[in-house]
Amino acid sequence: MKFLFLLTSSLGLCAAFQPSSQPSRPASVSSALQTSVEISSRQDFFKQVTAAGVAVGVSFIGAEPAAARGRATLEKSFERYAPRVRAGGKFYATELRALVGKNDWVGIKNALQEPPERKKEDLVKADAGVAARAKQAGGFSDARVLVAADLLAGSFSDNSIAPKTKKMQAAVAELREVVKEMQKVTRQALGEEKGGLFGLGAKKPNEAELSKKMKELYVKGGNAWNEYVLAANDELALQFERFEYIK
């Protein structure tokens, strides 16, 4: 399409600079001048078209490898991070929902917990203990789900941060805040942290208050997740499977 546009432009330029009429001259001189003008015009036309074609070819040579690199990066990111994101969304919509519904504070704590810090004994292991610590990460922990969601969002950008990436990362940031608040409510329910729901006063909230707050946070997190999915699925190439909303 770009080449056709340049070709059309060249044709327009040639037509614009051709005289609309010729002054009266003897037939032989007029005919010779017309032939000369036509030859000159054709030469100029082909020079312009050739130059345009070369320019387009050069631009394609530079652009195609960059586009190919972008596609390759996105494909690798989907292969690596999308399964963790999908699993996180499924966990949130099923297991975490059930735990919140039952006020299972221990279960919620385990679902959101981060993997333990690396210890000295991990250094002697082949993988430095990464696999063992990863198994201890909760089904909707930052390390297991939100880090992957953040990295996947970044793969939609190249030289500058794309609007799609910004929307996805904004949703991840909101989810992180929700998870932090959920962890705080859980600690309060288990007696591991004192204070009011909003950090005011020393009165411990009762079970009903904690349950209400946790359910509100769950809904807020679900809405943030759906914002992430909406941005991720927007104009997503057909070769990639769409992400599921939390219903």
C-alpha cells in the first residue's frame, strides 16, 4: 500500500508539471518538441518511480526484521508467562472464591503467601532451591501470578511503552494492592496483626467485619483482573488464545 501511494504521488507530480497546451509552431518543429518533451517526461517518470521503489524497499528491509523480532519476543513471552497468568485467573475464580466464601483465613493466607527467602543450604542444590521454593508459593501469590502478568504486559512494547502495556500494568498494580490488603485482613483474622481495618484504632474487628472487607476486596480484585484481560485481549493476534474473564 505504501508503494502504491508513492506511485500515485509520482504520477500526480508528472501530470502536474506537464503543460496543458503548446504554443503555435510549424508542424515539424511542434512535433519534434512534443516528442522531446514526451521522452523527457517518461524518463523523469521512470526515475521517480525507480527512486520510490528503492526507498520503499530500503524501508521494508529495515522494518521487517524489527517486526519479526517483536513477534518472536511476544511468542516467547506467551509460551513462558501466559500459562501462569491463566492458571492464576482460574485459581482466583474457583479456589480463592471458595476460601473467601467460607472465611477460611488459613486457606486464604496460604493462597496468597510468597515463597520463602533463599537459605544457605539452597546454594548447594543444583537449582539453588528455586523449584522447592516455587512450590511453596500460593496459587495467587505475587511471585507465581502477578510477576508473570507484569512481564507479559511488557512484551507488548518495543522501543517505547505501548498504551496496551500501560493498561495491563496498571491493572497488575491494582491487583498487588488488593492482595496486600487481603493479606492484612487475613493476619488480623488470625490474630497476627492488631488494629482496625483501615489502620485506625486498636480495636480488633469482628468476624463479620473482616468477612465483609475480604469479600469487597475479592470483588475489587476480580474487576482489576478483568481490566487486565480486556486490555490483553484487545487486538490480540489470532494465533494467541484469549484470556478468560472472572465471572
